[in-house]
Amino acid sequence: MHDAQVDGERRDEGVRWGRPKRAGPAVTRTALLVTHTGRRRSTEHARTVAADLINAGFEVRVVAEEADDLDLPGVVPVTGPETAEGAEIVIALGGDGTFLRAAELARPAKVPLLGINLGKVGFLAEAEIDDLDVAVRDVVGRNYTVDERLTLDVTAQFDGGPTIESWALNEISVEKGERAQMLELLVDVDGRPLSRYGCDGVVCATPTGSTAYAFSGGGPVVWPEVEALLLVPISAHALFSRPLVTSPTSTFSITVDPFTTLAVLSCDGRRVYDLPPGARVTVRRGGLPVRVVRLRDRSFTDRLVAKFGLPVHGWRGNRR
């Protein structure tokens, strides 16, 4: 090959032969910040996080209703169902209630959700308030992994009313609507009748929600990576009232007896609907998971011990 031909190929190939490549426009990183602005402490920490992210080159979005309380220049107020669309991460600053509210925004956009606990237990949070600066640095440096958490989809149907459709990360419950009255429910699993309960209600939970309402009703703690569904009767007047763990592909059908009292359908305690006698509720694995950020490779056993204050310190067999 002649030298002139080689020189021509070098000119054509440009970058391959060492010519600098023009940089394209910088891509703006975006974070959505969700917090409990009604609490002064939460608002102060949210301002700190927002300022640090902005200084790191992030566009920081906040829910429009919270923008005035944050009073921080540079944040972008957003509203509507597409609040988290296109964001790199959603950060929830608060307790489990704030985390569940943030999950409503992160889930449809398939955006990872990081919980930083400013509340009491904060079982869903990945980081504590003392880890705030480290958590922000990890977000900026992309030093985290993402887990997918199983969710529940629910449909409720009854005569004379519209079909109700919703979802939950923790649990879906059907409970009595009148305190003085017992609720009569018929529960089917996978299309076959299981039992009739005179009870206060029934909780259908995910492994993530096994440490929440289902746990208070006597249900088992299930490790988050286990794929399963939980069914926990609440204060049932029945010999067979034990919690059940089923396949993740199972379907629960809960029918409110036509001659019983009013019932209430609750999804994570955030979306609540009245159910008349005769209503039929169907619960199955959700079609869309919640993506949860993990900053550290931490044992779920250690999380249980820390969050519930389990008595392991001083035990001779305890290994650290």
C-alpha cells in the first residue's frame, strides 16, 4: 500500500488516528426529591440534599406543593403523573409514609427509589439521617445497586359501581367499615374456595410488606428476595385462621358477604375505597415492581435487629 493511500485513510478515519473528537452537549442528571415538608427537621435536611445535588450538577425536581416550603432557589417544581419521568433517581426523605408516597411517583416511571429515614422505624429506608452526606455522595458517584420489589395489583367489582383498580408495595387489606360490626368474608385462592371468615379483615401482603401491617396481624417475616404472597386474617373467629404463604403466581379473591356490613379496601394505607356488601376483590402479583436503591450490601438479618431492637448484644454466640 502506497504512503499517499495510507495518509488518505488516516485523514478519513480521524479519531481512530488520534484526531480529537468534539464533545457533545452535557447530559443533565435529574433527581426528584420527596419529603415531609410539614416537619421543620425534614425540610431543613431536604434543603441540604437539594443544594448538594445542585452543586454536583443535578437538576433537582420537587413536588409543586412542597416547593414553597423548601424555599430553595434552583429547584424545579413538577406536578402530575409524569413527575418522575426521565429522572435518574427519586429520593424520599422521611419515614415509611413518605417512602410509600414517593413510590407512587417512582414506580410508573421505573425510576430507582432511595429512602433516607428521618422518622422512627423507617423500615423501608436504606439510609439513616447520620448517613445523609454519604448517601448523597454515593448518588452523585453512582455507587449503588438497584433491587426490584414485588408489588400487588388489585381489582374490586360490585354492582352499581365502577371497577376499582389500584396497587400496593406493602399490602392490600379488606377491613370492616363499621367498628362495632364483624365482617363476613369468603376467601378463594387460585379460583378455589379456601375459607369463610368472621373477622376484622384480611391482609394480602408482599415480602416487603411482611414487616408492616401483616406482621402486626401475626404474619411471618419474609426476606425481600423471596418471591411469595402472604394472606393474613385479622382477628378471625375461626379455627383455621393461620397466616398463609403462597406462590407469587397465586390469585386471592375476597368476597364481602352480601348480608354483612360495609367494608373498606386499603392499598398501603394511602388509597382507600368503600366496598358495599357483595363486592369482590381480586389480588395478584403486580405487573410493575418498585425499583429500590441499595447503597450497601447489608444483611436483612442485621436490618431486622436494628429496626426492631432485637436483643442480641452480649450474647456469647454473637459474631460481628
